[in-house]
Amino acid sequence: MNNEKIKIFLVDDDAVFLKSLEIEFLHHGDFSIETYPTGEKCIEHLSHGPDVIILDYHLDGVDRSAMNGMQTLDKIKAIKSDIPVVILSSQDKIDVAIDCMHHRALDYVVKSETAFTRLQKIITDIMALQKIEKQLHWYMDRV
């Protein structure tokens, strides 16, 4: 990721929310954004190499036969387990958040007026951790 834009996949079936989130990211940072209305579309494009995926919990608002967020998360992790996935949901129930963690989501963010700020911080933390891991691997290869 040497000075490249951070590539974020935004996956949500709410077109208005999806567009507003995309605008926020493009306005507040140096990101490359790809948006998808379904988990199936996201998975089809995993070869584009996202650095982070922000995934809606439900995902079946438009197409009832579409995979939900947990099914999508499980497929993403089966294909490429190291992609950080943050679940975004209007549900603020602790058991839903815990379930997401059991499915290997990195974090859980409730859709609210502070959601974008939380997502920005999570992405900043992910990128900082990945940079440290790369430096550690570089160092360990030379020892």
C-alpha cells in the first residue's frame, strides 16, 4: 500500500445511506471507494483487493433472496480471511454485535450520527496496525 489510496468496499442495500457514506469517505480522506448493493456483488469483486470492507448487517432489503451480512462475511472470510470487515447495522443489540465477532468481523458499528467518525477511526487503526506488521516482518526477515 505504498502511498496508495486505501481501498474500501462499502456494501449496503440502502442506496441513500450507501451514497452518503461514499461521499463522506471521499470528502474526508484519500480513499478509493467501491460500492455494492449486495453481498454477492461484493464477493464477485474481491479480486479488486479491498483493504477494508464495511458491510451492512441485513443486506436483503431490496432483494429478499440476497445473502445477509453474516452469510456475506462468512464467504469473504472463507475466500480471503485477512481482509478486515466492519459490520454496520441499525441494530444496537449486544448479542448481534457478539454474533458478528464470532463470525470474525473486526468491529461492529451502529448506524448513527457518529458512525462515520467511528469508521474513520477504525480504518486509521487498521492501517496503522498493518504498517507496524509490515515493519515487523521486514525486521524479522533481516534478523
